[in-house]
Amino acid sequence: MYHQGICDPQHGTSTVTKQTVLVIVCALVSAAQADAALYSLVAVKKNGTAIPPTSSLSVAPGDRIEANIFLSGWGTDLPEGVRIAQARVVIPEPQGGARGLVLPCGFDVPSDLMACLGSPDCPAEHPNCIGICVKATSDATQCAFIDVTRADFLFPEQQITADVDFETLRYFMTKTESVGRPDLGAPAYVGTLILDVSPLACGMFVIGTSDDDTFVGGTASPPNIVLVPGHPLTLSVTSCVPLLLSCDPAHCDTDARIPHEPENPTIRLLWREMVMTFDRSARDMTPSDFEVVLVPNEGVLPGIASVTPVGNSATVMLNRRISPKQWTCLRHLDSGRQCCMGSLPADANRDRMSLSEDVEHLLDNLLGMVGPALRAEQCDIDRSSLCAPADLLMGADLLSGVETFLPYLGAGLPECPPEKP
């Protein structure tokens, strides 16, 4: 139980001081569970700059947050004093529509997040369980640690053992002598955790402690163990980066139709715009939010002529039409995602090769033997707005290089680049 006076408002201050921490943590104790032991996670720094300690903080994608773990109010449970303490921090999967991740620095996660209760739930590549499956890197010691030199450390004496288990994010400490640490009313420092907000994070993230292996122990032999609840740290990301969801033409769509007018190759007909849809408003998007990438990187790189936002979508117009036999990718810089559209004349079956089999595929489509039926950009080879027998002839002309067309027999497209390069 904390002593009267420690949490008195007169001890508060607008600067970041040790007494500020006392006021914050004592307020959490009284609000959450008075007269009982409590672990609390409190943010104390944002991007290396000290902030007023808080258990609820607004953050932005890319922020780095330093949090301290404190123990308070153990006097009622352990009147003889505390001798053993363990706090296991849990990083849950994003909840309630949140996306992205808040993760301790020095830990790597798989591309597809996996929730876990213990290490047996995790694959060999990411064997550690901290609520989700992760792999601790060599930098983990700089991101989850116990500073035993702090004056407010739970066991300021030298006769202690203190360590962090990086496989489970357990902070463990014990006094080697049998005398317990009495509860003098002030919160005691237990450990430090440095958290990184991922670039695409959005929503609310709650970092707390495990219910079944976070505890304190007394001086008896064997020690009397008391499970201790935790007051979590809540990080809210509201300035969210728009996330690219889909495109029209869709990612990896190809156009098998003629690339230019049959009589005039200077009148080019291929795609030059893409409608990109995001998970939130695209209102403020401009050409500087995008870049164009060619695969293979040959020929003239198109520029972005305009971006027209409407609701959650943005129509990106290029200053020239795409070229055959390559992918033209539009990348949204903030989200790091892209959509690629390609052109391969006569490639009706979309196997990224223009062959005689494509003419046979056009015939099968006309006979109703292809399901689902081919889309216009696959079967309306002559751009007549109708998939008809004439498209078989135009497909053959494209393969052979009739009139002003280059011969496309045997031409191909490389593998479509990934959405997240």
C-alpha cells in the first residue's frame, strides 16, 4: 500500500522528473487496484526526447517509444517485503481494426503475424513467443533491459540477480539475501522496454503483462508467490499512412490488344492511367506521393501527369502510354506498395508468352470453352469493342508482324514484380 502523501497532487510538476513518475504511477494504482501489488508500463521518452510519463500516448508511424516498468503497492500482499519479482511483457496482435505493429526494437517478425501462447506455437524461423512469434536479434539487449544502477530500482542493493529472457520478454530479479524489500509507498523501477511503431501502423496498441506468470514473491522458503495484475501502456496511432488496397487495372493485369493503330504506329493505344484505392481518404495526394518503375528498366520512363483524388481513390495519369513487353509499376511511396500493369500483344491466355496457342485460346473463348470468359483486354485484340472471329485474324497478324506491327511470336514478359517490393 502506498503511503499517504506520495500521491498528493502538490508533488506533481510539469517537467519530467522522478516525482512526476510517482504521481503518474500512484494514480494508476489508485485507479486500477488500490492496496494491492501492480505492475505498470509507462512511456517516458518519444524518439529519444523525455516526455511527461504516461500510460496513454498518441504516436505516429515510425516513432520510437521508451517505456519503463514499475512495481507498486506490494505491501499488503507481502508485508515482510518483496524478494522476487517477475514481469512478463506481452505484445498482442493488432485488435479492433488496427494494422501494422508496435514491437520491441531488436525483434524480427514473420511477414504474416502469428499469435502464440508459448514457444511451441512458433516456427523455427521465429521461435520466441512474446504474444506473437518473433526472433530476438543481437540488438535485443539494447531494447529490453534492466538498469540496476537506477536509484529507484526495486533492489538497489548489490546482492541481486536480474536478467531479461528475450525468448519470452520476462524481466526477472531476486535478492540473494533473505531480507525483503519493504513497500515504502514509491513505485519501484523494474525494467525498460524500447518500442518501435511500424511505418504502416494505425489504430490502438495495448502493451501489457501476462496474467499467469507475472508475480512477486516474499521471503518465506519456499517463497509465497502472488500473481500481480498489470496496468498496460496504450499507444494510439491516429495520423495513419494510407494503405494501398487495390488498383484498376489490377496488379499484374496485362493487355493483349493491339498496341497502336494498324495504319499509324504513332497513335499508341495502351493504358496510361490507373485508379488506386486506399483504406482511407486520398484527398491530399499529389504526384509526389508516387513513383513509376519499369521492369525491365528499358526505354522511356513515363512521368506522372496528374493525380485526381475522389474519396478513397486516386486516379494517376501518366504523361505517356505504357510500352509492350514490360511492366509499368506505380508505387505509392508512403505505404511502400505498388500495382503493375503490362502489355504483351496477342497473349490472350496471359501466360506471359505470345504464341500460336493464344490464337487457339481465342477460338476456345468464342466457342464457350473458356470459363470464365475472357475479359475485353484479353480477347478484343483489334479493339473493336467486341470479342469476335476477327480477333483471331488480328492475333495471328500480331504474331507474324503484319502491316505496321512488330512480330510478337515468342515475345514474353518477365515475372510480375511483387506488390510489396
